[in-house]
Amino acid sequence: MASNPSALIVINEELGDNFEDLITRCKKYKQVLQNRKHDITQKINSQVVGSNSNMVKTLNKIHEERLSIISLRKEVEQLKSKYAGFKKETESIRIIFQKLIEDLKYNCNRMIYFMCLQCITSRSNKMRTDLMSKRDSEAVKSYKILCELSFAMSTVPCKHLISYITRLINYWHCVLEKFYLEDFEITLKQMNWPFTMNEITDNAKLNNFKQQFQRLADMLIKVQLPKNDHTEFDEQTSQLLEHYSHVSMPIIMILVPFRKRFFYHFTGKKQTNKPDKPEWFLSRVLSWIRDYRTFVVDWLGPVYSENGKRPIDSQHDFIKGLLQFVVVKLDSDLSHFQLEDIVFSHIVDETLAFEHELRKVYNYPNDYPSVTEVLTQAQIFFKWINMERKYAHIKMDEILQNKEQWKILVYDSQYCMTVCADSFLTLLNTMSDRYSILRQPRHKLQFLKLQTDLLEEFRQNIVAEEIESNEYLSEMLCTLHYISYTLYNWGTNMHFLSLLNYKCELENEVRSRSESEFTEVLDTADTVFDDSIRLYNLGIDNLLNCLTENIMTKVKYISKQYKRDRWHIMESLVDENKYSITDSGWMMYETFTENLNTLNKSLPTSLFNKCWPILATKMSTFLFNDVLLANMFNRGGAQHLLCDVRYKLLPIFSKYTTKPSIYIERLLEACRVLNFEPNFKPVILKRNEVSEILLRRIEHGNVLELG
């Protein structure tokens, strides 16, 4: 019972606390409990004992299921025995049928093999007959069927048959291509290709050849193999031209005379081949694109459409074919003139300008091969980025040595743009335009690293110049502020956002390979210039501090008389409304006001709003330390100092905020303590500071409650 407190509580409630008839009530309660026990026993027996009880029904059902399982197991054993006997009886028949099936499968494979071989042979013979009978279109159809059959058989294990059909396709490709190339060359000669612009506009003569030209071009595309070879170039050049290999045969044919002209004029000892004049051959290629792209689309566009391509792809293939010549020439020139900085730099400049014109003027697709791949070869790219760094340093020195570098070009409430900031940002922006057309993000990131390095060097140069001279502090401040402002805007540009994304991906990849705790996390970065902006903001804070210190130096110099005034023998003020500022403080407060107004005019609003609170704090600290704690005050002196602060210093800052007292609250509290204002309890001042201030009074009046 002791282990069941709830039972004891129930019994106590039933019996109560009256002992007169306790035994009688116990007997009655005992009878109640026995009745409950009997009812519970009856319920249990009705569920467990008897023919209709749930327990008996469940046990009967289990017994029936058990007998059913035993019966099923016997049947399974019987079936297994019958299956073993049947398997033994039919083993010989099964072996015979298995051998027959294998023989049938072998014979079927042989039949399919010979059917394929027969199909290949018959198609080949039909092609020969069709060509002899001048049914060349039928021969091309048979050739396409052979190509489709070869593609379907590419996964079968019949290596010899695949080799045979591949060699046969190559053979007929050569035959058909030669057949159509001869006619195509004749047609081009009859058209007087490449014709002049006057001949292009004279459609009457050319239209006679259009149908024949398109028919032969269509056949050449149909019989073309997937890849072209560049075995005539060296290994390195072949790698560069790998992306240019998928050019249709008609394009290759119409490019033959251009190829001859290009390498005739721009290789060897020809006068037109000048390494320091890359614009000659680049402009020649652009003129060919300009003059013939319309013709290519008009004449070859329909042929491309019939072969499942877009008409504009003919123009892109034409440009791609011409770029092969440019790639070969650029690779040769850049490799030979790596040590000549001027020539090398000029070639790079012209190459980038050429690529820009291709993309912007002629809508050459971004996913097509680019001539900039020549520039991104390891040794060439290393030279290029070092040249960019070298010329950027030269330009940066010119910017900083410009006599008018601190001249304000644009004044706005958000920023002030100096000549220095504009020139430097133009340098960086030009660099971004140059490398933005590169295809690989990793190359762009290396240029981005160069830009951030230049930003830091420029910031350090500004800071170093500030150390040497304080003459242009506000202009330097505006320069750093404008660059920081511009960098934040650049960071939201799609070009730099994509670089941020790629940089994060690289960082995540490095993090996944390394368990180092010191791996930089870029996922929370806003822009790729976050570090540069942070450093520039630190530089801005340093310059703001220097600027305010310079102003305070002037103020302190003017304040000599104010600091040494006879605060201990000044007359008391009877009426504060008739207060006039202390004579010795006029020049100090006026100098402070003039410098603050000058800053307000010379700095953008955002910078000035950071500057004046710093000045307010410095001025408050100066008056607290160098005036209040440095002198002894009588009642009149304390009143004058408090009125100077209330009616001269506070109005100066009230132009810029509705609550100027917040910025000099410590000084105000000190002045009120100095004046023994009744019932005033300081909030900011510490107890030891209050004690020090009280010692500044030379007479005793009301004692301040320090609490």
C-alpha cells in the first residue's frame, strides 16, 4: 500500500476522519471492493473462458492455420520430388534443345552478318553503277545509308566488319567528294570567284550559276565526314585549330582563294608582312567578312536549312574558316616577338579590338571559337598579363604626377569625382573591357587579381602622399570615397557577379579537398571587390581622422587665449538671455565654424555626415580636457563656459542634426556639474570624473548630490 499513494488517498476519502462508526464504514467499504472484484472477474472470464470467448476463438483459428501450413509444406515437398524426377527424365532432351538453340543463334548471327555484308556490298556496287550512269544523287543516298548503317553497328562486337564498312565509307567519301569538288571548282571559276563588289551587285550574271552552286554545295555537305584534318600545321597550331575543324566543305572551297591571298601577302618577306602592323591582316579579314557574308547567307543559307542547320550558320562557318588564317598568323607572330614589348603589346591590342568587332558588329556567337585562345596559351598569357601590369604602373604614375590630379570634375551630393579618381577608374575599366571577352573564367580571375592589386597599390600611394603633404586632404578623401562608391556599383555588374560566382565555386572546391580551418569562405561575399572596398573605407576613416585633426590643430592654435582666460574671477551672469560669448572664445568658435562650413561645401553629403560628428567629439574632448579640467572656475566662469557651449557650440551643429547635444553630451554634463546645478545627476560621467570637476570650483555653494 505504501508504494501506491493514490490508493491511500482514495481510502482516506472514503473512510473520512470520524472514528465513531469507523468499523462499520470499513465493513461497508470492504463489501463495495469485493463487489467490484467480482464484476471484474466475471468480465475476464467472459473474454477468456467459455466456448464464445475471444481467447478461445483466437486459439482455434491459430490451430487451423497451423494445420493448413503443415498441409502446404507436404504439398511443396511432393512437388519438389516430382520436379526432381521430371528434371532427371528430361535432362537429355533439354541438352539436345539447348544445343539446337545455340546452333540456331549462331546461324542467325551468321545470317545477319552476311546480310549486313551483302547490304554493304550491294550498296557499294549500286553506288559504282549510279556514278557510272551519272545518277550521282542516288549514289549520295546509298552513301548516307552506309553512314547510318555504320553508326548503328558502332556498338556491335564485329570489329572486322566495322573496320570494313569504315574503310568503304572513307573510300566512297573520297570518290564522291572528288567528284563534286571538281564540278564545284569549275562552277566557282565560271562565277569568277571571288568576285568584286560590283559583280556581287550584278545579280543577273551570278543567278545563272546559283542553282548549280547550291546543288553541288548540298551534295558536298551530305558526303562530308565529321572532321577535317590540319596536318599541314605543326602540333601546337593543330591544337589551336581543333575548334575550327567543323567547317562545311563548300565553305572550305570558297575560302581557298582567300587562304592563298592571306598567306601570300602576310607571310615571308613581303612588304605587307610587318609584325608591327597586325592591323593590316586583321582589317583585311574583316573586310572579307563584311563584303561576302551577305552572299554566303543568300547562297548557302538555303543549303544549310535543307541539311538541318540554320541559314546564319553559313555566315558563322565562313567567319570561322577565315579565323583559321588569323590564328596561325597570330600564333607565329606572338611566339616570335615575346621579347619585344612594344610589338607584342600592339599585337595583343589589335587582336582584342578584332575580337570585339567580330562579336559586336558581325554578331559572331560567344560559344564559337575565339582568336583570344592564342592569347591564353600559357607562355603568351603570362607575358600578356605582365605587360598589362607594367603599363598599368606607368599609367598610374602619370596619373599621380599630374599637376591637376586633385581637381574636382564632378560635384554631387553622393560623391565628388577628381581627375585622379576618374583617370584611375578609366584605366581599370579599360582593362575590364579588354579581358571580358576571354572565354575561360580562370583567365578573367587572374586579371581581376591584377585589378585588385592595382587598387591596393593606388590606395597606398594616396596614403603615402597624404603623409608627405596635407594640402589636398579633402580631395584625397573624395578620391578614395568615389573609388569605393564605384567599386560597389561595379560589383553588381553581371561581368563581376559571374566572376564572384566562379570564385565561390573554386573556393568550395578547394574547401572540399582540404580540411583546413583557415580556408576563406566567399559564400557571404557581396562583390568581388569586398576586400578592396573594406581597405578603402579604412583609408577613408584614416583620412577623415587626419582632416579633423588638422582642423583641431588650427582651432587649438587660435584658442590659446581662451584656454588661459581668467575663469576664476569672472563676473556672474544675472540673466542668461543677455549673455554674450566670452571675448577670448570668439576667434576659436569662428575658426571652427568656418572650417566646418568649408568641409560642408567641399565634401559630398555622405562624407560630411561622417566627418562633422568626429569633429564634434574632438571639440568636446578638447574643451573638456584643455579648458574645463585645465582651469579653476568661480561661479561666473562656470556660467560663461556653460553658456558658450549651449549658445555657441550647440547651434553650430544644429545645422546638421535636430539633436546636437547627443554629440557633446559628456561636455554638457561636465559644465552642469561645474555649475552645481541642483538635483542634477550625471549619466555619462564617472564618479572620479565628477570629483575631478568639482575640484575645479574655488568657492563652495550648493553641494552636488552624488547619489
